[in-house]
Amino acid sequence: MIEIKNLSKFFSTENGDFAAINGINLRIEDGDIYGIIGMSGAGKSTLIRCINLLEKPSEGQILIDGLDITALEGRALLTLRRKIGMVFQRFNLLMQRTIRDNVAFPLEIAGVAKKQRLERVDELLEIVGLTSKAGSYPVQLSGGQQQRVSIARALANHPSLLLCDEPTSALDSLTTNSILKLLKDINHKLGVTIIIITHEIAVVEKICNKVAIIDESRIIEQGLVKDVISNPQQDVTKKLLERGELA
């Protein structure tokens, strides 16, 4: 379980401190597919970067199974990060490496023996449906296939948590649906908790069981997706739902 308590991140500017996120409180249960949605600049990307400590929070706690990860440093922090997979909007693949080598990369960094690396890579490529592309290079793959490689790489170290930052925003609608199905299958079959940042309400409706709306650095509404969509409580949520997207 993930508990986020009074989490804030401030950045210094010429006009004083700016709160990218301010007093965030969330509870994410094991096995959730949790959507975080809001307008551009609302703070959703800063929040996800705080969860894996790519950004150090200014205040508050992030508890994973009762452990405050904001207090971790050095080797303990590296160990934690290996258990949190990250999927990016722009794939972030290594263009000079084959698909097999891209997926193997985090295992190399972790010092996993070659035999075990290859076995794990073969397993992951089968999960994402790219066994036949193992020897190809990213440039030879479609955008959807490259995102599948990114997902496989994020799963390499058997993470319990998968963070997805706008994973479908660069894809067409058909490919988006296939990626969402894959993520849902991973959640169900592997038991991986997923937090997904998105500006597309359709993504939340198709894949998430819970959602939080973030506006001006704060969570303004949260709950089961069906409840929030059918009975929004905040004006911002209502307006965004009327538009059909969260941009």
C-alpha cells in the first residue's frame, strides 16, 4: 500500500517559492490502477517524479508498506528505485541497442548474471508480444511497439509498482487501446500496482479503478472512477468532464 501524506514540492523562483504540488494526500491500495489527471501545469508530473524520488519532496511523507521512502539515501534508495518501474511518454529507448539489449539494460545495471538476464528478457518480450523483434532496433519499430519495449524494460526488476507518465499521449487511438489492454493484463496477471498520469479521460475510464483530480497543485477530488465521473463534486471536474478530456 502507498500512503502519500501532506506532500509538497516547492521550487525557488525570482518571485519567491512556487508550489508545484501542495499538501497532497492519497492512499493507493495494492493492485490498484490509479489515475491522476489534471490540466497542464497542475502538478501531476511533479507528483509522479516525487513518488520515485526523482524529485525530492520539500515536505510530507511517502509510505510504501509503512516505510517512509523520503528518508532513504544511498544504496537503500537505489534498491527502492529498482522496485518502481517507470514508463515514459517518449519511450526513452537506447537507439544503438537492440530491443533485447534495451530490456536487459536495467538488469545489467543491477548486476544480474548474463544467463538470468537473457531468461528474464525472453520472458518479458513474450509478455509484451515482441519475441520476434528481439534483434531489431527501436527505429525499426512503430510507436506502439516502442512503448511495449519501454513497458518490458520497466518490468525487468520485478517491480511491485509501475509509474506511467502519459504513456499513450504520443499514440493513435487504436494503439492506445492495445497499450491499455497490455497494462491491464500486467496488473491482473503480475499483481503490479499501476499509477498512471494522463490528460485523457478515456484512459481513466478504460483502465483505472480509482482517480484523483489535481488542480493548481492540490488534489481537489478523488475516489472510484465510476463515482467521480457519474457525480463530480468540484466545478473544475465538471468542466473538464464536459470537455471530454483533461488537457
